[in-house]
Amino acid sequence: MALREIRTIGDPILTKAAKPVREMTPRVKELISDMFDTLHEASGVGLAGPQVGVLKQIVVIEVEEEHPYVLINPKITKEEGEQTGYEGCLSVPGKSGVVKRPEHVIAEALDENMKPYTIDAEGLLARCICHELDHLKGELYVDLVEGELIDNSELEKEEQKTEEEPETEEEPETEDRKS
């Protein structure tokens, strides 16, 4: 298990465009393995090459444990619908912001064997693909945030508050209240 340093906002590498991968080499295989190790250690769902200091068009995604994705030289070929929700980033630790993304995307990429494939994604997976592909262009989600970035601790407090609020039901009218 090898962990890579996750670059954070302010690091100039995060603003540079990544270059396509031309061939699968032992170094690229090692990078992909290290990226998954780093992603798991950081409890993230997606990680792009520039986030670990490598300007290569490589993305690893694991929204669901049993479905890891490797996307090499990915491109989105179709976008549909719209979703708006909180988004965070391993390169912007401790912060979240509301971002509008497509609800559904279709992307083409090469897998870890350099074989082409298509991924049809909705919801969180679609959001994650869009987010990680932005990293490959040198873009961060903070430029898309509607409103302000908030501390994750504040977001967690709001979520707890919402969960703790009892559902209120209207009291039924009684004979005494009728006119």
C-alpha cells in the first residue's frame, strides 16, 4: 500500500491541464494502485491524477465499494438533466458548497488495460465523474459553487438538526374549536 500526497487548493498543479496517457506502463499501473490506496485512506469517492501531483488523465472512482472505476483519457459524450447539491473535494479539505451538475452523463474512457469502455452514470456517480474530469482540465469545484463554501462541521450540524426535528402533525380540530 502506497499513499500519495493529496495536493490542496493553492497548489499550482491543480490549475494545470493533464496530458493523455499514451500507453500502460508499470509506472502508470503503480500510480493507479496508489491512487486507490490514497482514495480509501482519505475516505473519498474520486481522485484525479493532478490531485496527487501527476498531470496524467487518470481518474479513479469508487462511489460503491464493489464498483471501482478507472478512467483513463476520459471524456463526457452526453449530459442530461440537472442536480444541485453539496459537493466536497479532497483537495479542498473541510469545506463543501452547492454545485449544479448534470443528473445523467455518458462518458468514454480506457480502463486499466487500455481497453475502451462507456460508463452510463446517474446521480452521485454522474456528479463524481463531472467533478473528477474538471480536475483533468485544471478546474476546481469551488469556481462552480452557488453561494459560499461552508465548513463541513456546520453542514453536519445542519444535517443532525434536520434528523432530530420531530415530524409535526397538525392537531385535529376538536368540537371546542369549531365556531
